[in-house]
Amino acid sequence: MTYILTVNGTDYPVDADVTRNLLSVIREVVGLTGTKEGCDDCECGACMVLLDGRPVNSCSYLAVQAQGCAITTIEGLQSDGDLHPLQRHMLESGAVQCGFCTPGMIVSARALLDANPDPDDEDIRIGLSGNLCRCTGYARIIEAVRKTAAGDSG
Amino acid sequence: MRFTKAETVEEALHAMAAGARPIAGGSDLMVAARQGKSPLPESIVAIDRIPALSRMDADERGMRIGAAVSHAQLEVDPRIVADYTALADAAALVGSPATRHVGTIGGNIMNSSPAMDTGAPLVVLDGRVELRSLDRTRQIDISEMWTGPGQSVAAVDELCTAILLPERAPRSGSGYVRLEYRRAMEIAVVGAAASVTLAPDGDLLAAISVALTAVAPTIVSVEIPKEAIGRPVDDDLLDRIAVAASERAQPISDVRASARYRKHIVGVMARRAAASAFGRARGETIGVPLNRTAGIGAP
Ligand SMILES: Cc1cc2nc3c(=O)[nH]c(=O)nc-3n(C[C@H](O)[C@H](O)[C@H](O)COP(=O)(O)OP(=O)(O)OC[C@H]3O[C@@H](n4cnc5c(N)ncnc54)[C@H](O)[C@@H]3O)c2cc1C
Ligand code: FES
Ligand code: FES
């Protein structure tokens, strides 16, 4: 089936089997590999993207159903080469170890901050509750989101 | 596989009459397919972009919730939180933020899992399900909806279009709690919903209903002894509710819990759900979801 997906503001023509999940189409057809496959089972959140601003596990979402939506992936967060404050704070807080969970974490955090610009730690935990990290123990990830919310430039 | 996207309910009904199966958020359908449990249907019609199915309407008779309304919409809707609080408690527990945005109330009901979280709240709130096919529209009591795990009375060409909740009596409250081992991405080990209405004067019980999650092949209602009506809601009454809930449970043992534990703990859950419903009926502010307020689930 051929259709158009709008990813990070660009329209991409897609020619793919209708049963394909959004994750594989983003990675293999659109060619943006920042979005990761951790479990392919809707458990880990590594594949998180935004559809019209709402977080979605792209491994378990039918790609054709995303037609007409504004899809945002991790690549869509930087502007003109400048990292998004969430990306910067994740790096500077030491919230990235192996980095595999990081794109999904940042995408979930972005959805959280768009909906609630002033979250407390509990709100941050709930906002990131669909994302697993096997390395960091989460404390620094929460700190990075807290700093971003506070508009901390350092 | 054939995929079409319906813009209207009529388009969806025509597609279903021609053999297509509906997909809303796909959170049950896609996960089951990718796990190899059941392949995607040969023909699918997407119903998540039909405006009429994504709306909630309230009037003096109650509330009409479109089948494609998401858990994320439900958990913050002011009318649901105020009047149909058990449903907000349940919606706020589903999966993760992403699951709640993608997953719909219609999908939850039609998937017909005995562990579904919106089922017990809808039973105690006297919900009705509107089912439509090309030749008819019918409404059934939600308590008559499910016939077994994954099975309902709906025919294959019937689309769930809405869930109807009647207006609440004055001095009513409701609540839903579930036992969970983690605070997210979890399914209920067991769960219980309760709805309580108090007499106009004083805090004597005028009506109560209790329903249970994940302790039988379907969501089940608990028969509360008639003598409870007209009594104060005290420890003795709450103990009787717990006993009645445990007696009603016919659970299985699996990796998540033994049958014996489920049978016991569902009584504890029913007691907590009833106590909170009572508190809310009296006008106490008890936060949504009840699980967090009550501190259930690991911190
Ligand atoms: C990670 C994860 C966590 C989850 N956690 C929970 C949880 O905590 N509690 C819980 O209860 N569930 C949970 N679920 C299950 C699921 O998310 C919910 O049941 C959700 O509400 C399903 O809605 P959907 O729109 O995604 O359904 P879909 O997958 O689109 O549909 C499910 C089934 O219902 C049918 N269907 C859908 N809409 C209609 C309609 N309007 N009329 C007729 N048939 C219809 C479909 O054909 C399909 O058979 C979880 C799922 C995942 C992946
Ligand atoms: S890859 Fe999608 S949730 Fe793990
Ligand atoms: S940094 Fe390795 S999984 Fe999170």
C-alpha cells in the first residue's frame, strides 16, 4: 500500500505492506533510526514517538493508522543543530549511559512537559512510567526533566 | 490485509457488514498480533477518527461516552471525575501515558478480558452499551455484555458506538482499586469497584453495588445482603462486603497469584473500594486514582 506519513514536518511517501508497524516504517522506510526497538512488545518505551503531540509506542501501532497525523521522533526535537533543552539536560545530568532508552525517554518527557510545564517528581515518574531504563536507576533522568521544566540553562 | 479508514459510523458499519473488523487504538489487536497470539484480521476498518465516536456528551439523563474516547480523556474529564469517579480511577491506571492515549473505552469493553479495568466500574455505575449494525441499534446492560474470556454477546458486525451512564442519585460516590505489583504497565491481579448511595438525611446506606475484576471468567457483580440497606456504613458492614466479595470470587491460579490469595485479597480490595465510595458519597475529597491515594502498588 502507498501512503504519506508526515514525520517531523516532512511528508514521506511510503510504499509498505499494510501490516507493518509504525516503528519499522520510521526506521526502515523513512530512514530515521533514532527511534529504537527494545522489546517490540509495548513494554519498554524505547520506540516512543508523538502522534499529534501524544505519546505512542510505535512498535505496537499500525503505520497506516498514523496517516494524517503529525509524527514527531527524537530527530524532530533539535532545531538547526541546537539540542532541545531536554536533550542537553539529559547529557549534562549524566542521565545517559548505554543510551538505548534515551530517545524514548526524551520523547515521553517532551509530551509530559507540553501537557504540564511545571511537573513535580511524582508527575515526572508517572509521565515516564512507560519507559524502562536498565542502566541509570532513573534518578538522573528525573533530575534532567526537572531542570528542563525549571528552565535551567546550565 | 485490507485497511480502510472510516470517516463516519455508517462507513464503519458498511465495512463491518462486508467482513471488516474494527480497530480503534489497536493496543490489544496489535500486541496480540505481534506476540503471535492472534493474527491481524484479513480486513480492518479504522474507527479512531470518527468524530461522533470520540465525543462525550452530558445532559440531565446522564452521560454518553463515545466508544473511541481514550482512557486519557476519561481520567481528566471533570464530569467523569466528579460523578463517575470509579471510571476515572480505572482509566488513570491503564498501562502508561501512551497506552492511555491510544487505548479506548470501546476497545477495552469489546476485548472482553476479565482483567479489564473499566468493566467493574461500568457495572457498578449501571452502564449500558450501545451496539449498532446496519440493520439495528440496540442497548444492553453492561452486566450482560460478557460471556467468557474474550467473548461478548456482540455479533461480529456490531460496532460499539457508545457507553451510556445514567444520572447519579444525590449523595452517591464510587471508587475502583486494583491490586498491582508495579505502578505502571501492569494488569490487575484482582480489582474491585463499588458504588454507594446514602439516604437523603444521615449517613445510612440507601444503595450499594460491588463488582470484581480478574476473579472469574468475566467481570462479576457481588450480591450484597439486603440487610445492609438502611444501616450505617461501619466496619461491620465493610467486613460483610469483603466476605461477600471473597465468596463470589472463582479465581484461577497463574504466575501472578494463586487462586487462594486472589480470593482473599479481592475482599480487601472490595472493602477499600466501598469505604472510599462511601467517603466520596459523603463529600470527602479522595484523589483519583484511588490506587495512588490508598498507596496500593510499590512506590
Ligand atoms: C502495555 C499495555 C498495557 C495495558 N494495560 C492495561 C490496563 O492496565 N488495564 C486494561 O484494562 N487494559 C490494559 N491494556 C489493554 C488495552 O490497552 C485496553 O484494553 C484498551 O482499552 C484497548 O483499546 P484499543 O482501542 O487499543 O483496542 P483495539 O486493540 O483497537 O481493539 C480491541 C478489540 O476490540 C474491538 N473493538 C475496538 N473498538 C470497537 C468498537 N467500537 N466496537 C466493536 N469492537 C471494537 C477490536 O476489533 C478488537 O477486537 C494494556 C495494553 C498494553 C499494550
Ligand atoms: S519497542 Fe516498543 S515498547 Fe519496547
Ligand atoms: S541508559 Fe541504558 S537503558 Fe537507559
